[in-house]
Amino acid sequence: MKAGIVGLPNVGKSTLFNCLSNAKAQSANFPFCTIEPNIGVVNVPDDRLEKLEELVNPERVQPATVEIVDIAGLVKGASKGEGLGNQFLANIRETDAIIHVLRCFDNDNIIHVETTIDPIRDKEIIDIELQLKDLETVEKRLERVKRNAKTGNKEAQAELAVLLKIQETLLKGESVRTLEFTEKEEEFVRILQMITSKPVLYVCNVDDKSAVSGNAYVDKVKEAIADENAEIIILAVGTEADINELDDYEERQLFLEDLGLEEPGASKLIRSAYKLLKLQTYFTAGVKEVRAWTINVGDTAPQAAGVIHTDFEKGFIRAEVIKYNDYVALGSEVKVKEAGKLSVEGKEYIVQDGDMMNFRFNV
């Protein structure tokens, strides 16, 4: 599962990417310094892993991960191929969620492609380009579906209604994610691969003084996205980059305390991206390894087993499940069993975030 970082040139995308992945994507004070999309596999911070490591004392610990893609800055006219538009739009289509960085700070030393600071205008520039690209996709599809609908094809008529609803929304300058669809309608939407239907996390990039409470720019963004079904996070990206450069943990903590933060904002962002992708974690714990496994919210026990190995899913017999809180409270698997807190679950069991699991299978 991938989350793509997008935004206008020079709003802090590559700096944020570097913070998240510890990779060193080219970051410079001019547009289009990111040509190829940089990809980073980022660990998802999870305090529960530390507690399990303490109790189990394994040989290694493997956290959950999420893939972050740093995509070239977009400019007006991208939907028609301006700047690096076509490449940007192709790259973003391949992601599952969007992290949209908005510049919410003043600094005369960092140029802005639109010359003035206005996060709402910046947001609208990108929104319009993505909506125009989606509109192009919908209108191409409409030509064919209209012909089929005229012949009395019920499926085509149902799809036509969905396409017209999407077209009307896009023409009003609104994104597809503002719409609600039935399960059947969702099937038609999925085929279209609409860019503006992807879930969005807005990152308000602020100065360090605004890292805790935000500022007037952030307030405007919150107001602008109120009806959009999107998430928002405040981050002082430049300051986060400075913290990231410190090798000493104590120094990093002191830096954060000075800002009034309990943890790096990057950690909060990674967890938010994980949630945005509708992902959750279950654990396996043994002396060899304590590991966090990534699954979709709503996955069944066999689907969760399949993440470890496809044979586990094919030959699934049952799952032994311990709730994380029970494990921590009692201190070991043996004590959990003695207390009668281990449950045996079948194929229909919906895995919950934090479940500790053993699978029985036969191939």
C-alpha cells in the first residue's frame, strides 16, 4: 500500500519525505528538483512493539511498514501536460492515498512558485488539476456507456447514472471523495481509478512557533476542508528535518520539548497515513521474532494468515487469539492460557487491531 506526497513545487515535500524515510531525496530551493518519484519504506511507530520486546526478549523485532512516494511538484496546466504534469498524474494514480503538503508559513528566503503564500489557493490549484484529469477520464467513459445504455442494457444504465453524478460533482469543482456510493456503485467507481476519490491527509507545513497549535493559515485550511471527508495534521517540516539530523536520542527529546511536542510530528504523520490507508496491525510473538503484520481493517483470520504465507490462508484451520492488553497484563502466553484468556477462532473471525495470533493450518 502506497501513500503519495503531493503539493506545489517548494512547499516542503522532499524535506518531509527525507524526514519520513531517512533517505536523502534531492531537496533544493527551486521547482522540479524531484524528477523521478522517490520511494521509501517507512516503519510505523508502535509503542506496543517495545512492550512486547521487553516481555518476550526476542532475537529481533520487525515493525509494520508503509510505502511513501515523493512525487514531482505539480503546476497549473498539469492536466494538459504542463510542467511534469503527465508524469505526476501517472505516479499519483498508482498510489492508494494522498499526503497533500500545504505551505502555511512565511519565509522570504524560500521562493514560492505563485510568489505569495496562500495555502487555499495552492490546494485549489492541485484540486482543479486532479479534477480536470478525472473529468477527462469520466467523459471518455461516458461516450461508450451512453451508447450501451440506449440499447436498454441495465448494467450500462446503472453505470451511466454513476458517471453523470461524478461528472456533475467534478464540474462544480468538487472531488469524488465528497460523494457517497452504494456497494454496487462503488464497483463502477473502482474501474475508473479516480484520482480525487483517494483518501487525503493534508499536512500544514508551519514554522516552529506554530508546530503545536497552528496559525491563521492552518485555520483557513481547516475551514476549507470541513466538508471534504479528509484528515489534517500540523507539522513544522523544516524543524522536523533538523531534529532528524541529531544522532543523540536525548538531544532529539530536548529539541521536541522546547517546541512543546511529545514526539516527532513525522511519527504522528506515519501513523495517520497508515490509518488513512485503512490498515491495522496484528502481532506474532516468539523467541525468534516479535513482528507487526499489516492487514486491511475488516480482514478475516485466514486473510491475516495469508499475509505471512499464502499456504497459511489456503490450509487455514483455526487461529489462537490473545488480546494485546491481556498479554501485557498477565506477562506471558502461558499465564494467558491459565487465565482462560486465549480464544480459538475460525474462518469468520474479523481480526482486531493489536490481536496477537498463532495460526493452525494444513496444506
